[in-house]
Amino acid sequence: MKHRIVYSADLHGNEVQYQKLVAYAQQVSADSVIIGGDIAPKELLAEEFIHHQRAFLQERLPRLLEPLKGSSPQSTVYLLMGNDDCSANSDVLEEGDGEFYRLIHEKRLQLTNDFNIVGYSYVPITPFGIKDWEKFDLSIIPEQVRHAYEARKRTNYQFSGYKSTAQGWMPFHFTLEMEESDSLQKDLAKPLFQEKPEKTIYVMHCPPNNPNLDIFGSGGHVGSLAERLFIEERQPYLTLHGHIHETVYMSGTFRDTIGRTVCFSAGNHNVGRRLACLSFDVYDLESAQRIIL
């Protein structure tokens, strides 16, 4: 039994990277191509940001993925938004779902006869301004991570920013009441995520806290404490991540393990023409390779 996956993330609308991803998937006859968030352009003026991302999702993304459908009809593209993608444009992706790609954010789909795939776009609150896909990390704080969580909130959380709407940017502010009611931790406790972890590939834009996959440029760890607790408890088969572009170069590896769970990050950066992607057989994770194209 084999099922070849090609995975990358954080392309941020880089069309050369999309073309390389599709060409490589064709070359290796990939069964699945997975894009783990931050799919639309981000180097835009604030007043044009939402509209230009919408145009990319409507016009460019289908054209970039179309060659794969034509030459490799057995290949399925799975994707989700990341924290730099405007959720106001989610309707565009929903309209195209099933034609050139399948959406996986908070959905469980059959990947193979043996494995499901589940996606999750949200990240813990960041120092950046776009708040569409951000939440508090924890609502119920275990004592063993309390110090780390409080330190993260003091040093890495920017509570005010903006959310995208069809009419433009709307000011937004996180409150402590939101921490109690809505968090990554609460989402990951839902049946969607709890079901059959040993037979599920979780595509989470944010990496878990304190593996090789969440190291920021300063050398600190910025991954999700909630995801780490979820992985430790539920022991999924495989998790795939992005979000922290430089982590692979900081740690020197694209993989880590948490108990029995294997965790990968492509460590792709959208600047320039080089694409970092992973290629592996879902039934043989030890064979995984990080390819620079």
C-alpha cells in the first residue's frame, strides 16, 4: 500500500512556487498535494489587501492548480487558509471546493482507505495586525504550562488589530472574556479532532510548542501550547505544519516526534523563487524528504 503526499505551506501567493509545487507533484505522480495555509499574497497595501487576495483566489489559484487536474486526475489538492489569509474571502474558496481542490479547515475527509485528513487554520494570538485566524491558545490552563503561557501572553500577544470584512477592515480587540469561551484548546476538544487520532493526518497551520518546528528568528519557541497538549494526549499518526518560515533553518530539521506522533514542517519561505516542500509515502513516514526546488 502506498500513497504519495507532496506538502508545502506559506506560499503567500508566490506563483513561481505554486508552479514548482504542481510540476513536482506531476513528476512524482503524487496522490495528494497538501498546502498548509497562507495561500494568498501578503505584500500588499492595507487598503488593497482584501480585494487583491480575493482576486487571487478567484482568478489565479484555479489557473495555477489546473495543470495538475489535467495531467494527474488521480491527484487531489487539499488546502486551508492561514493567519495571513483574509477570512472575508472564505466564500470564494467554498465556491471552488471540489473542482480544483478540497478545503479541510475544520473538516474531516477520507484521504485513503486507512487515513482521514483534518485541517485547522487558527493560530495563537500573534504580534501582527491581522486577527482573522487568531484565538487565545488556552482557556483552562494546566499548571505545568501556566508560567509559559503567561509569559507568551506578555511577550508575544498583540491584543488589538483588524479583521477583514466584505466592507474592509474592522478594528478588533481580544478581551479576557474571550479567553474563557474561545480558544485553540476548546476547538481541539471537539469530536471532529478527537475522533480516530491514530488514523488521522492533522494539517495545523501553527506548529505545537517547543519542538524543532516552532523556532522563531530570535531563537525562541512560539508554537501552540494547546496543540502540544492535544498531541501528547491523543497521539495522532501525523501532524503537518507551517507558519514559522525559518524554523527548519533554525533547528536543522523538518521533523520531530511527540511520543508516537510524527510532526513535519516544510519550512517554506515565500520570498524568492525557491520552494521547500516535503515528499513522503503516508505509509512510510521514515522515507520523508525535504526537497528544495
